[in-house]
Amino acid sequence: MEKLIEILEGLNPDVDYANTKDLVDGHYLDSLTILSLVSEIEDEFDVEIPTIEIVPNNFNSVESLWKLITKLQKDE
């Protein structure tokens, strides 16, 4: 999960990712940032995030993102 936080901090270092639970709803991540994030996650964790999974619930917190990543890794 540390690598995920590093990726997020590279996109926007001004957010406390460990404690923020509304990354999308609180407008910390916008659509362009999410697209960059998806690309970096796919490269770093060797997963493919289907378009159907790019929803606010999966991107609102580090925990929900990590849960998505581990699910996708198990599915492959």
C-alpha cells in the first residue's frame, strides 16, 4: 500500500491520503488525475482496471483503491 500512497503523492502531494476518505467526493482527485492514476496503477501493479471499475467508490480512499488492486491481481 505504501507504493500506492507514493503514486498518489506524486500526483498531488498536498493531500493526507492515509486519512482522507473522500478523495473523489471531496474533489482531491479529478477526472484527469484519475486517468493518470489508473495508468500508473496498471504499470506499477501489473493489473488492468476495467472501465466499469472506474467509479468514485473505488477511488475515494487508499483502502478502497488497494482493495480494487488486490482484487484485480487475484483475478489475473
